[in-house]
Amino acid sequence: MQIAYILYDNITLLDLAGVYDPVSRLRPLGYLPHLKWDLCALQESVMDSYNLSIQINKVQPNLAVYDMIIVPGGLGSRTMIRNPQFMKWLRTAVGVRWKVSVCTGSLLLGAAGFLQGRRATTHFEQYEALAPYCGQVLQDRIVEDFDVITAGAVASSLDLGLYLCEKLAGPEARLAVQKRMNYWPPA
Amino acid sequence: MQIAYILYDNITLLDLAGVYDPVSRLRPLGYLPHLKWDLCALQESVMDSYNLSIQINKVQPNLAVYDMIIVPGGLGSRTMIRNPQFMKWLRTAVGVRWKVSVCTGSLLLGAAGFLQGRRATTHFEQYEALAPYCGQVLQDRIVEDFDVITAGAVASSLDLGLYLCEKLAGPEARLAVQKRMNYWPPA
């Protein structure tokens, strides 16, 4: 199981950390001992919205080799939609089994053509922006449709992370992770 | 209002991001337009528990100039307790108005002597480790006692972030941030 986190300048750090924390725990907790992931981008480092700089460990890899891509949101998503180099790179994920996004990351999945005919969600202020890219916009916290899993604004990243834990390793793994994080969202 | 995030190798990224996201929003939302913060450490960059590398923007500053320090937790906290250079640096925060921690970050506040006689909390598996450092360990999600605010495990970082929003900018600011994040913990 190999995951690529797709990063770019002006991401929202919590969109990344909220899903990265629970999913990564599957490895040390022993549920997915061979889980691997890369932080991927067009360049050697990316900045979040407030200039916090994160080091990248795979620059522009061919995304076809991964089992899952996870795209966080952020103000930079609007810039990347108009960046042909970024969009061309993102499209190398076309055959990837799971294409996952948080918040406005779904606009990038959409612009790459991955949401055609699919149900999807995004940040609550971006439903209209998402509509042209997908079959149907749902105002839910998490939407799964075949090869695409999209989540809503920022804090839904944690819910998405737990959702992925269950999908990849079952309900027992999800509960174990949830306990470690001490995260108890309303049912 | 100036905040120092105290970082070190083997932090838990979500401990940082969960409090950093809501508190940082006070600036663009206009509640604290002059809010500033630094990412501080002993060295130029730090790694989280899974080798994600974050760039530091203030190396070992005198912490006395800040209004608040925020110390995330992580496996590295146990290493740092035994690092005299780190502890000496952290103690420069002795007079800082608010000393704040997430998860096992409280062990570092404790080892620095900041919790003497105070009520405090930490990760739910570290209550006994915290006890010798403080007046009383409370098994709560957030504990405030005079100049010290401590929070529980990982996901309580988000609750702490909102708590600080209210403390620094009032209940309206907290609610505005909560809406932007789409975070609705159980009451």
C-alpha cells in the first residue's frame, strides 16, 4: 500500500495533518506494517498558507505507481488549476485505485477530469465551483464514489482519515486509531 | 500578540497543526490583524515522527519576548527532557504570560519547572509521568491554571486552538473560526 500526498504552495496544513495523522498510525499500530507514503510536489519544498515550509521527498514522480493519492485543499488550489505543468503531473494518477481529496483539493481532482460523472463534495463555500467538474455535488462531510473519495472543509480531514483507516484496515483499526488520537466527533 | 511554537524532532504534526490552524485564522479573519508567530527550535529544521521535515524561522530565540509559547507533544518530548540545551532554552520562557502545551508537550513544561503547584493535563497514558512535575493532574481535555494551559492527546489540539481563539479574541471570533474549519466537537 503506497500513498502519495500531493502538495503545492498555499495548502492548508490541517487539511494534510488531519488525514496524515490517523492514516500514518496504521503502520506503528501494526495494522498496515508495510504502509508507505511520499510527500510529492512539483518542487523540493512547499509552503502552507502562512509560509510554513515542508520538505518534499519525491519531486514530480509518476503517480501511476501509487495505490492512493491524497490532495489537501488550500488557497493554492485555485492557482494550481491554471498551472499546466501541475495538471499534467496530477493526471498521471488517472489509473490510481483511490483518488482522495480534502476541502478544495476536490477542485484539483475535478480539473484533472477525475470527477466526471461522479458524486463529490468540497469546502462548503465552493459547491458551485465544484459543480461543473462532477456529476453531482453532495453537501456531505465525506463522499465516496467508485475511485474517488472527497471530504469537506478543513476539520473533516480528521473524519476522512478515520474513514480511510476503516477502508484500508477495518473497523477495529479505525477504533484503535481513534482512541490514540482521542478524537470523538458527534455521531 | 506574538506566539512562539516550540518545535523539536519527533513532534506529532497534528499536535501542531490542530492548534496552529484555528489560532492563525484570527489574523486573516481580522480579529487579531497584528498577530505574529514564529516556528522556533534548537536547529534550522525539525522532523515529525514520520520524518516530515519542517523549516524553522527562529533558531533558539530568547523566548522572553513572546506573549505565548505553544509546545506540541510527540515521542521526541521524552528525548528533549534529557537535553540540557533544550531545557535551558525553554526556561527563557519563564516569564511568558501564557505557557501552552498539547499532549506530552506538558512534560516539557513540567521539566522546565513551569507546572509547579499548578493543575495540568497531558496524553491519557502519561498522567503518571506528569504527576511529579505539577500540583495536580486533571484528566480533562483542556486545563487552565494561571499562566499555564495544557491539553490532552492529539485531537484535543483543535479544541485547544478554539479555546485560545476565545481567550485571545472573544467568543464571536471563536465561532467564526469554528465555522471556517467546519469543526463541531460534541458539547
